[in-house]
Amino acid sequence: MSQASEIFNDPKLLEQLKSLMQEADSAILDVYHSSDLGEQIKENNSPVTQADLATHQILVKGLTKLTPKIPVVSEEDNNSLNIPNEHSIYWLIDPLDGTKEFINRNDEFTCNLALIENNTTTLGFVTVPVRGELYFGGQGLGASLRTTSGTESPIRYQNKPGVTRIVASKSHLNEDTRAFIDRQEGTIELIQAGSSLKFLKIATGEADLYPRLAPTCEWDTAAAQAVLEGAGGKVLQAENLTPLRYGKKNILNPHFIACAN
């Protein structure tokens, strides 16, 4: 049995992980609703806020307590990037995906936690803090949505006859992506969304395709990929249409296409 299946079939641990994600959401919202986001620029010229750092601490501390045998790789800890070289199973977290959206206060940011096993994302948790939503699942495990009321319901991709709904980034709609969209046949509906919300749009049946022909890192995609695969979708490398893989020497992803089937 995979580690993901063991966790998914352990009601107590699964609930503890969901609670940890909700604790992380609270920390994000505390900063979001404050007057000072604590914005800084990292060495790679990407922005980071106090919410990124606080959530990183909460998730690492919580995961270390709940699953002490599984190491944690985080966007906000450069030293953790060597873990995939030595471990085939690890947590991969993006404490705040969509930091630019967070800074612009447009509500389209998420918190992401994924379990990686043998270069594959097998279990994912994605929260949408401003909506109080928690998505979780993995391939072979299904996918579900927990709302602010605590109600959980399964999610599954459903197509919309007669139209291809393509979701694209609000921040990264580049020329290659525009060209990809222009090559599609039939009626096209363009849906814009930020962060890992783009994967969730497909998982919930609100979109059909998400072409990502611009740079991303493994932590940007792993959790939402697991949820999408649990809902019946796929995430394939654009060049050879093989599944997106994790634990590579280069943390950058190749271009990919997320799709319903």
C-alpha cells in the first residue's frame, strides 16, 4: 500500500492534516487583512510576504509532529531542496501560491501541500483561504471539497458540450500560450485564474484545459495535480505527453498541459 493510501485511509491522521491546512489558512488571512504584508524580495527576485514565512513554519512544525518519518521540502527553505536526492517519499509544500495575487489583494491565492512518492505526486491538499475551501485527493483516491460549513462532497470533472474552456494565468498569459489557444478548433472560452486555482477549475468541471507554457516550480503544481488526478484529470508534459514528474535535479517544471482526460 502506498503512503498516500495509508494516510487517506487513516481518518484521524487525515483529519489532523486538514486541520493543519486550516491553521495555515488562518495565518495567511491574519496577514492578508493587516495593513502590512511584510513584503520582501528574495534572492531569485520573487516576492515573499510574512504570510509565506508564517505558513511555512506552521506547516513544517505540524508535519514534523504528525508524520515524523516523512521529511518536508518547502519553497521557503533552500536547505530542504536536497531532500529528494536522499528520500523517495517526502512532503512538498508551497505555503502561499500566488504571492503576487496576495500582494495585489485579488483573493486568488492558495496554500498547497503534496505527498511525493517515487517521483509522483500521490496526495494533495489545496486551500483557498478567502473562500474557506479545502480540496484534497489523489489518483485512485478520488477528490473532495470541504466548504466553510465543514461539509465534504466529492468533485469530478464534467465537460461542457460544444465548447473548450481554457484556463490561463492572469500573470503569465504569454505569446506561446496565446498561440496555443489560437490553434484550438471550435468554440473557445477563455477563463482566467491565478495560482493553483487553474487546476481546480478543471477538477470541478469549470474548465477543460490549462496550458502552462511558462516557468513553474515543482511546489507550484504538485498538490493541485494530485487533486486534479483524483477528480479524473491529467497533467502531462507538453513536449512528450508523459506525466509531470517530481524530485528532478532541476526544481523547474517543463512546460505542461493540465486537462480533463
